[in-house]
Amino acid sequence: MANLAFPLKLDGAFLSRTGKTDAVVQLLRLMGQTPHGSWKGSKHFGLRNLLDGPDSRSGNTRVAVLEINRALEDLGIDDWKVVSIDKDSLPGAETASYSVSIQRTDEAAPMRLSL
């Protein structure tokens, strides 16, 4: 069987080729839904319990940025990095939402996306 190479995206039940930007964005969204440390491929992968778990604190966004960047390194994605994570939802909201600023390492301006 041939190896699968990044960038790929989930297309229903299938994987298909996509641009690297779209693949990184989808990967970050998957990380937002995955519990931290639950994936054997990278102990740094996953954000869900870092940001919204019972042990979450306001300083966890800094930890989450470090963990995302470590997970990207583990996966061999060295041309993108997360610059910041900001909580968008109001205090007391049922679900939290976050904006993540990502940046290509060779560009000056970051791109924002919502998780």
C-alpha cells in the first residue's frame, strides 16, 4: 500500500488531496475536538480538555498554543505555527468558541480561524 502524504482532507468517509492551508485549518479544527494527549501519534495533539475541561483556567490558551505547535512539529508540519488563541464566547455561555491565529513561517501576517 502506498503511503498517504499531507496535505489531505476528510471528504465524507474518504480522504482527498487539498491545498496545504485548507489541510492545516482542518487539522486544527480536529485538534479542537480531540482530548489532549489522546492520540498515540503525538502526545501534544488535542485541545478539548485543555480549553474547556473542568481543570481549564485562563492561562491555558498559552499552553494550548505551545501544545499545538509541538503537535505540528511531531507531524512534520514546520511551515505553519499558531500565534495566539482568543476566547470569543461570553462568560457563562453553554459552549465556548475560540479564534486561532495561524501563520506561515515565511509570512508576516497571521490568518484567523474559528474553532
